Amino acid sequence: MKLVFSRKGFDSSAGGFPSPIINGEPISLPIPYRNSKFSYQHFNLGKIVTDLTGRKLAEKDLCHNDPDLEMGAFGQVSSAQSHLHNQNVGSGDLFLFFGWFREAEIVDCNYRYKSDAKDHHRLFGWMFVDQKLSLGSEMEKFRRKCPKYANHPHAVGKWGPNNTIYLASKTFSLFGKHTIRGFGTFSVSKQTLLTNANAQSRRFWSVPDWLNPAKGGCIPTYHDEKSYIDGLLKTAGRGQEFVCHPRQSKKFKEWLLDLFSGEINKPDYTSKFESRN
């Protein structure tokens, strides 16, 4: 299994503000995108976006809602997709989506960031890949074949020749022992926090042993050994997809089981999921 740390949602250039954490739930705000079919209002994010950006963005502004973690689909194109292709990312691999977050609250019916809350990088969702579909410009063919995903942003509009959509599995057998959802969103937990609590900026991550070359771990793409400073990983400022090839299977397994412990421990999960599908 390859693991991809995939940077998504608002950042300093696209959106310009952190996505909010409200009542323990990270809400990844889709980046503005004028060629989209849907606005922030369509996703019930209009009020949040308007308040937190000081009206720099409005309810009716169009946005790029990707990944879609209600349907389990993620699109990529251009150099970022070329990178995923070159790393042979596909069926059975795992996307862990992360973004720039800060806690927010509602005061006098308006959203605002908490004054004492630090911004940071955090995981907000996941997707185990079932299918990798190369669409290119043949999006109409894809929409006919897969009508469920017809409104995905990479299934409409104009995209480059390597336009690709990754579709999630409904469930995934984690190490052959635990059946969990193939895609979903995380609540806030210590396991989903990436930025080190004492770091000088959000780009400095705590690193588990499997991601630490000093302990035999692997190095994510877009990084090298010089990216590790005082035991922390200084993440690249550019690049959307950091692909990892875990070498320490035991350490990696323990880390992943801990990350998905909330899913694993859901009572009667498998039977309830299958009954809905």
C-alpha cells in the first residue's frame, strides 16, 4: 500500500484563510474556482465562507469541491496527476487528505476564528482507491458510464489530457482483519494532528517512526533527508501530493490502526454499512 498525503482546501494563495474546526469537526473549505457549476451556497458553506473571509468571498462564488467525500471520488490533473502516475498510485492505495485549519466559533450568529486558536495542518479525510479512471477530455463518456459521479468537478468543464478521477471502494479490509469504510471524514483527534504543537510554523510536522529516515522510515516525495530538522519534517511549500512508500510494515501498521481506531471500534459497523448499500 502506498500512502498519499494530499493537500486540499483553502491555503494561503487559494482562499487565503484557514478552514475552520467547529465543535470538533474539521470543515475543509473548497478553493474558489470560477469554472465550477456549484457555489459555496450549494454546499451549505456560504455563511461560513462569507464570515471567515471578511466577505472577500461570497455565498454565490463558485468553488471546486474536490475530494468529494460524500460520494468517494477525487480528481487530479496536470503536473500533480503526472506525479501520482509516475508513483504508480492506484487501486489499493490510500489518500489521506490534509489542510490548513484553525478552530472557529459562532458569536452573535456569525462565524469567527477563536482568538487563542493556532492554525495548523491536520488530516480531515481519507479515501482507499478502488478504481483509477483516465478521462482526458472524454468526460461525456464518463458521465454516461458513471452517472453517480456526473457532477464531480473533474467530470465537467475543460481539463487537460491527463484528467483523472479516482473512485473509492465502499469498504476496505485493513490488513485483512478490520473492515472499515472506504472513504470518509475524520473528527478532531490527536491522531489527525500533523503540525507539531511546539513548532514555529504549521509546516513542521511530528513524524512517526515509519516516516523518519533516521529510524529506517521512508521519505515522502517532494522531500529529502534535509527536510528533517530537529526531529521534525519541514513539509514542502509547493506540491499537492506527497507519496509515501512505507518500509517499516510493523510501525506503519500500528500507526494506521491507531489513526482508524474510531472506525474499527464502531459497533456492528460492517452489517449496518452493507444494509445501507
